[in-house]
Amino acid sequence: MAEILRQLREEHGNMARLVIALEHQLAIFDQGEQPDYDVLVAAADYFTGFSDRCHHPKEDLIFRRMKEVDATAARSLPNLDREHQELATLAQHFQEAVKNVLEEVEVARSAFDAVLRNFIGEQRRHMQMEDDQFLPLAERVLTTKDWAELDRIATKEDDPLFGAAASRAFQSLLRKILEWEREDEAQGR
């Protein structure tokens, strides 16, 4: 398997874990309690940083190569460039909503809930589409030579949350995610 493909699949799994952490916080918020804003800030930073700077560019490289190799197959997919731009916008709205709450700007609970719920839903939908359609089609269309070239030119940045050298800013979030996963596992979820 090409390294870029392995990385993308691993990153999708990790992003799904982060989305679950956001769902935990949304459930707390929906019960009228205060979510862990450190978790929300770190998640927003992750999605506006690593996703936009490293993850999506790798997918965009693959999509461009697919268009070169088999334009018909590439047209059967949603426009990934546009989807990535839309996700970046949603992540920025999420980040701004969290920032506004922390700065005590008047934000209706329903508005904050809608921003977070929309981001979570679109992030899940997008990753599902990529896992079910985009990546399998890329595997069928691209050759070993294509994958080798993509591996050579792809961004090589360690994941700041789940990578071997997780940054200090994300270590607390990672500990909480692992704790929630253990709790879910213990409860049979």
C-alpha cells in the first residue's frame, strides 16, 4: 500500500476519534452543562490547522492525479477541492464560535449548537464519502508508479495530535480522547 494512502486512512480514523470527542462535548452542552472548552479549542485548532495544511492537500494531490489519469472516473466523485474549501469554512466558523463564547460575546446556545452540529455532520459525511468512494476509486485508477510519485511529493508532517511527537497543546486533548474511548469500551459502546 502506498504510504500516502496509509497515512490518509490513519488520519481519517484519528479524525473520527476527534469527531466522537466533539460529540461528547455536544452532548454535555445539550444537557445545559458547560462543555470542556479546552477540548473544543484544541479540536478547532486541529481541524483548521493540520487538516487544511497537511491532510487535505494530500487528498487534493491524489484527486488531481486521478483527473490526469482518468478524468471520467474523477468526475464520478464530488469536487474534493470545493468540499475541502467548504470544510475549512465550517471549521473556521466552529473556531470562531468557540472563541466568541470564551470571549463572552453574546452567542445563543442554539446558534453555537447549530455550528458545532453542522461541523460534526459535514466532517463525518465527507470522510465517509472519501472512505467509501474516493480512496477505493483512487486505488483502482492509479498505478504503482502514480502512487510512488505521490508518496515522493506529498506533505510529510507528523500529526500534531495523534502523531509520535504530539505537540504539547494537543496532549491534554489526546489524554481525554483516550479516556473517553476507555469509558465507552467499558460500557460496551
